[in-house]
Amino acid sequence: MRKFGLIGYPLGHSFSQKYFAEKFSRENINDCLYDNYPLKHIELLPGLVAGNPELYGLNVTIPHKTAVLKYVDVTEPSVDEIGAANVLKFRRTGNDIEVYGYNTDVTGIRDSLLPYLKGNIRNVLILGTGGSSKAAAWTMRQIGLNVTFVSRMRKGDILSYSDLTEDHYRNTDLIINTTPLGMYPDISTRPDIDFKLLNEKHIIFDFVYNPEYTSFLKAGKERGCTIITGLKMLHSQADRSWEIWNDPEL
């Protein structure tokens, strides 16, 4: 039996286990299991891997996407540039375990956004500074867009929410929420942007997928924004994870 799973903390919001269980049932995959492994501290990862010899791969979520890199032996180039990984693959030879790190967030982000990106899209506000925000920034720059980070506290080139002016909103085409604000069970929370300054020219994209329509997206829709939920991103990055785990060349 091959085992896969998800590490992070907490994991009560995650749909990944349900997604893969349905995938295995639908495709008659009977030799695989997918479980949640709630790790409060990333230092517990080596013990989890060593103690589960049938474990072949893991997805990585909040808050471990950056810290997990200290346990990765081989990375794809995008991981090094982004500074975060959300997929691990284990190659076992006897008692030796080699850990490979990948970032499938970039696949999910690109697949979700490309249908909405027209020629006039230039400037992006990325809300949050964690591992997902790094993947978002890397993907946006690959597309050729200008990125500004926004967080609760101003630091260096990172703006605080209170730093945002009418000009920032006027000159921004796309706003991406990479924070967990609005995630189940705290569904009433949302990033502290000024929704009154949003209109139909804005595209807003929320990485949170549980609930699918977050407080952030609902507030944007009320202002006429084009909204993109996190569900497409979840499905896209999950499918890419499965490809990585099953491709002997990766």
C-alpha cells in the first residue's frame, strides 16, 4: 500500500483528503491511501517519514511551506527561487531516504488566473508574506506583472494595509489574498483593505477554498469585482502533486 498525505497545522479546513479519496474511488486506485498528518512543529517531519515506510509523498500547507526546506535534499529550480515548497517526494533506498521538494502552487495559481489575465493587467497587490505569497509573486513576475506585497506590518518594501492609498487601488488590477483570513472556522474574517475603493476593473483572487466564497470575495463581488475562488487552485495543484509522485523522471 502506497501512502500519501498532508502536513500542516491545523488541518480542519483542508479538502485534500476528501479530494484524493474521491479520486482513488473514481479511478479504481485501490493500492493508495491519503491521510492528514497534523504537525504542529516541522521538526516532527523526519520521525513521521522514518516511521511510515510506505509513505511516498506529502503535500505541505500552512505554516510549514518555508520551514520544510531544511529537510529537503533536492529541489526543482522554482523552489529555490520562491523559497517555499508544498510537495515532497520520498525516494527510499534501504534505510536511506532522499527528499525531493516541489512547488505546485505555481501551477494552481497560473491555471486559475490565466483565463482572466487580459493585455491591460499590469499591477498586482499580494496580501500576505508567507510561503504561498512567494509562489504568487514568482508566478506573477514570470507572467510579466508588477508585484507589491501588503501585510499587517510595514517592513522594507512591504506595505501595511494602512499604507494603501486611493492611488494604490486605482493603479492595481489584481488583488491576491494569500493569508488564511476567512478560512473555516473563522469565516467572518478578511484582509483589511478598503473595499469601497474597489470596482468592476478589479480582479480579486482568494487562495482560501473553505469556504469557497469567502468574506473577502463576497465583499469584492458587492463592489462589482471579478472574483476567483481558491477551489480551482486546489484541484490543479493536487493533480500536479499526483503527477509528481507517480512520474519516475521527477
